[in-house]
Amino acid sequence: MRWRAAQLRIVWGEMMAEPRSLKVLVVDDNELTRSLQRLILRGGQYDVVGEAETAQAALEMAKRFHPDIILLDNNMPGGKGIDIVPELRRILPKAVILMVTTQSEQDMIDAAMARGASGFVIKPFNTLSLLNTIADASRHFVLAEAAKPQF
């Protein structure tokens, strides 16, 4: 059987197709934190599809955009992020849900795990700690310690 040029282009195009970007929902009441996360995640691998400042807005955006990854602050106006983890898990059972917060007490970490969080990033974070935690969390629960200043 002889391959035509058009058939070769189709096969080659399928082999060379870029993997789809992972959709990310950023949830934090602090604009600076959301901006930093958006900056870290920009590029081909991640696509920030939404940002929310409250737990209720996060639930609405999760239902609308079906993100692969949710970066979820805990302390926000109108409710705690940890309280919506079970609902997020029900809506998006395969999503990576990372708590991103300053709270690092063991009972908070245990509660996040029990409710279905995929991992826990302690603020302040840096580019490497956030990206590594996202990558690792797809395999198992992860706790990323606060980033140390590097001088």
C-alpha cells in the first residue's frame, strides 16, 4: 500500500499534536497571591481558566470550567476553602485540589486529607515549590513546606 502525502501529513500531525494544557482554577481572596500563581503557571502546560475570591465563587467556577487543578486558599470571606473540598471532590473526582495557605498545623493538614485534598502548599511559596507540588500531587498527597529565602 502506498501512502499519499495527505495521509502522511495527517499521521504526522496526530503524532506531533501538543498535549492539552491542564486547566487551573485559582481561588484566593488576595489579588497579589492570585497574580503570583497566574504568573508561575503561565505557559503551555497550564491554562488558568478562572479565578475566584470566595468559596461560593470557586464552586460555581468549578462546575462551569471543570478544572484539572484547583489551588484553594483556606481563609476567605464568606467561608473556608477546606469546607468546600468535599463538594469539589464530588463535582470533580479526578481533579488535583491543593490547599494553599499559611496554616501548617497538623490538624489542618489531617482535615484537608480527610476531606479529599490532594496536597497542601504552605505560604509563602515559590515557583519551584508550587510547580513541584502540583506535579507530585497527581500521584499522592503532598505537603510542601514554606519556601526559604534564597540569597
